[in-house]
Amino acid sequence: MSLKDWIQESNNIVFFGGAGVSTESNIPDFRSDNGLYKKKYPYPAEIMLSHSFYLSHPKEFFDFYFNQMIYPDAHPNKAHYALSKLEKMGKLKGIVTQNIDGLHQMAGSKKVYELHGSVLRNTCTHCQTKYSLEDMMKLRDNEGIPRCSKCGAIIKPDVVLYEEGLDEYTLYSAIHAIEQADLLIVGGTSLVVYPAAGLINYFHGKHLVLINKDSTNMDSKADLVIHDSIGKVLDDSLCEVYVK
């Protein structure tokens, strides 16, 4: 049996994805050779993306954030569109993503659980006014820190930083979707960031498929491991899938 066959026979698929899903949209990942964590900055990326650094060094935090985490020109790739198509066919019941770029929704997906939040949503830390990414970028002061147009407080991205907890509702919804699935496709994640990586343990369905450029410590547990481009694999697998 191939991935194509399993997709064909299943009407309860969940996709669990990481940074590798968006690298084909020219958004760099974190841990590969040219990833974010290999770039030279005065502090390690894990420090600069932490809650305490955001509080103590807002200027440096937002400089790093706007230069390294924001890709306003990025567009969905084959993987995003394939998953959106699967959802429209009634086969895919949810996307659980570690990504913060909003590309799944841009491709048309409706049921997306964003474990680490989204750069597209931003909130004033004082009066709770909501801002789009576009509006927030226009409201940066002379130090590059985005300030609320109503009260002047810092606007914080709705992104989960290091030292912060995941949103409980999003997390439990993602766990529930994975528990109900009979086919779990995992793509573009090294499965080392917890608690997100631990979500695979909630899957008790028929088939676990891993699609990743590199090996992961979960390869031995999978029913099928594919080391290739996620966009290509999903696009190829959908070519002959039809709604019964």
C-alpha cells in the first residue's frame, strides 16, 4: 500500500507539520544548515525569541523578529494547496502546525490548529486592541518597536515565545483531532520541539506517515517514511485521489 492508497481509503486524515512545510515558500527553517539558528547574532536565536528577552530588550527583539520571522512576500506552496484540496474533498479533518506564517489559511484551509500562534495576529499589551501584521508594521516607533495607536503601549505578536505556554484550547483541540484520526501525516518537522513533538503519541489510528528531508527519532514508529519534498510528495499523492 502507498500513501496514495491510504489517502484514498481514509476520510479522517490529520496533517501535523513544522517549518519544513514552509521552506518551499522560501521561509527558512530553524535547525537545518542554513536555518535560523545558524545565523550570527549577538545572542542565540532561542534567547532572542524568549519572553524574558522580549521584556528586557524590546528593541533587539523586534529588530530580530521583523528581520527574521516576517516574510510578507511568502506565498503558499504545493504542500499547502494539496492539504487545502484534501480538506475540500472531506478527507482532511485538521492541520496541526508549528508554523506561524498563516500560509495554510492563505491556501484555503479552514481547520488549522496553530500551536505556536500567528504573525498575522497582534495585540496591544495594555488595551488589547487587535492589529494585522500590516498595521503593526506601520506603527513602529523610532526604535522599531510597534506601539498601539490608541494608548502607546507595545503591540505584541500573538506568537508563542520560548518560556511561554501554548494556548490550551488550541493544544487540546489538536490532541483531539490527532486522537480521532485514522491516518496521520507528519511533515517538515524534526520532532524535537516539545510539547508539540509529543502530540504524535496521541495517535492510535491505522497509519503513521513521516515526510521529512532528514531522519527523525520517530522514523522507526512510522508505517511509511519518505525522505523527499513535502510539496512534491503530497501533490503526487493527490493526482489520482478522488471522492468516492
